Amino acid sequence: MTREALTLIITALGGALGALVLRSLVKLIGAVISRHTPLAIYECANTEQSGIGALRHSWGHEITDPESKSGRAWEHNSISISRPGERVTREHTIFGPYLNDFGKPGFYRVSFRLCGKGFPEIEESIIALDVVQARFGTEQTLRLLGQRIIRKKELSGKYQKFNIVCHAPGTGVYEYRCAVIPKGTDVGKCVIRFDRIIVYAHPQIWEAL
């Protein structure tokens, strides 16, 4: 093999390798951007909205809160929300929106922004967060895609984001649920406030390599 031929082969291999590296870099940048670009944002204090596409409530009331993103928040307490003609289990303080924010199979991240004040630093569970796949009005087909249990010691007194990363099939509709433990009771001198639920794509980094 001549020196010229060897040089051509090395140049071709280098060009191919460079193209692969550039392609992976572009995909990696796209994955990082996707992870930080919301697909949907739901305000927990949305009492002016109702029906499909809105979060619903079983316990608590809306309050003004300058620490929340919108200036409003949903505060949990023992006030029961009545919805005549609608079957309500009252298991969750917040639930809904019964939409498909995903659209295709993949990994997604659902971020719950909430605040807990006055809790002791102990291991006891206080909040359960769920991401569920469902069909309209058919509880038998509920499929739990991810869950996050929050313990009292994790609540700092300020708003925090608690994430659930899950793989969604992309079909059907989805529900994001917040339940306070014990269900439907006041938390005494402590405060639990829900600000918003944000949905992101969460592509796996290895897919870009």
C-alpha cells in the first residue's frame, strides 16, 4: 500500500469518526435542551378551570402565596371539595388532568413543586406523588408509572421540586396525583402547599452516544 493510499484511508476514517462525534454531540445538546423545556405546566391553584385538562381537588383551598410562581397556591386541609354528580374517592388532594402530554413512548419527568413548613426532621411519610396512565372513567385500567414518597424530614420550609422519572407508552391519558398522609386530615400546625406540576421529556443520555 502506497503512502498516498494510506493517507486517503486515514483521512476518510477521520472524517467518518468526526461526523459520528458531531452527530452524537448534536443529539446530546438536543437531549439536554429537551430535559429543560416544559411540555406542559399545570397550576395547582386553578379553581377557575374545570373538566378535562385541569387539575382537580378533593381537599383544601386556594390561597395567595407570594412564594409560589403564580402568586397563588393550593393549601391542603380538611375542607372537603364537593362536586355533585361526580364519583370522588377523596384519596388525593390534587389529581388530573386526564390528558396526554407525552404523545409517544419514551422517558419523561414529572416535577411537583410544593412546600412543607413546620415538620419535624423524622422519617415518617407525609406526601405520596403518583404518575398514572388511565383511560377515561375506567379505574380498572389504571397503571402506576412512577411514585415518589416524601418524608417529613425532606420538607425544608421552602418550595422544592420533587421529580418522578418514568417511561410512558405514549397512549391513553395521564393523571398526576398528590395525596397527603394521613388522607383528608389537617396537619396540625404544619402547612402543605402545592404550587405547580411541570412535565418534561427526559431522553436518556446514552441514546445520544
